Amino acid sequence: MDIGQAPRDDRDADAELMIRFQRGDEDAFAVLVRRFQGRVVSLAYRYLGSAADAEDLAQEVFLRVYRAKETYEPSAKFSTWIYRITANASLNHLRSKKARRKVSGAMPGGDGGEPEAEFEDERAEAPGERMEKDELARVLRRIVDDLPERQRLAIVLNKYEGLSYEDVAAAMDLSVMAVKSLLTRARVNIKEKLEPYLNGGEAANA
């Protein structure tokens, strides 16, 4: 679906802002950027695992929104539409990155100093418990990173961004049943790969 084809909801205040922008109100676009920049960066970061890449991708997303000014048609939540743009941009970025790695012959690796995504509670804990949780978060991050693209995106949108099955389906252009199937397979994969670590195995080296 073209990014100008947005899902419809006449009560959506964000969609109303986009319509005001269509009519020439540049301030309305600035408000949308303020409202969604953090969420777009968060989604891109959880998907890409790189703070720098997430910031760059957020700029690309808002550029696409700006360019969609003339063709935008509200047809559901504005948030679902912009999540979909972010998801597609993230997938394209990862595919491009993989293609560059294949051409250069570089081995896939970490992001060299990029901060790890936070998956756990930030409450104060004993040092030993904190280290164990930090290690579990790193293992979980690697497991999620290794999921097939669509499983990974569904998990990020549903678990970490809190989107409903319906909104995930709209963002990924899938049926609700297909999203539930993706999430089920993703959870099975995560459980299988996490189990050795939880049972005292060497999951960190898997």
C-alpha cells in the first residue's frame, strides 16, 4: 500500500493534524513530529539495535510523511500508518545492510558500542542479581535479533510498542490471524533458544 493511503478514523486527532498540514498548516506537521519522534525512534531502535541508525531512520520516516502531504487519505489511526512506514523503512534498512555485508564479505557482528535495548525492570537490585538480569537482557536481545524478519517485527510492535493484534496487522499489511501465527512462532523460537540459558546452559554463546 502506498504511504499516502493511510488507515481511516475521523476521530483521530493526529490524522486531523495531518489534514491541517495538507491544507498548508506547517505548524501541524511540527506538532506531529514532536508527538511521534520518540515513538518512531523507539520502534526503529528496538528493531535495528543501533541508536545512530534509529535516529537516521526517524528522519527518513518524517521525510516520507512530509512528502505524503498531497496524497494522504485518513482511513484509520495515524499512529498505525506511521508505524507501518517505520516498519517498512526498518526492513529495507536491514535488507540493505545484509546486502552490503554479503558484497564486502564482512561477518555479521554486534554494533560495536551501541547501547543495549532495555528489556527489564530498572528497580534497584543486588549487584549479582543485576548482572544476571543484564546478561539475560543481552541474550534476549540477540535471540530477538536473530528471529526471521516478520516474526521480529511482530514481536517488537506487539510486546515492546504495545500495539494490539489489529494494529500490528494494519502496520504489517497482514490479517489478524497471520499476526497471531507470527507471534506464536516467534514465542516458540524465543522459548527454545532461551531455555538452555535459563537451565544453566551456555545460551550466551549460542
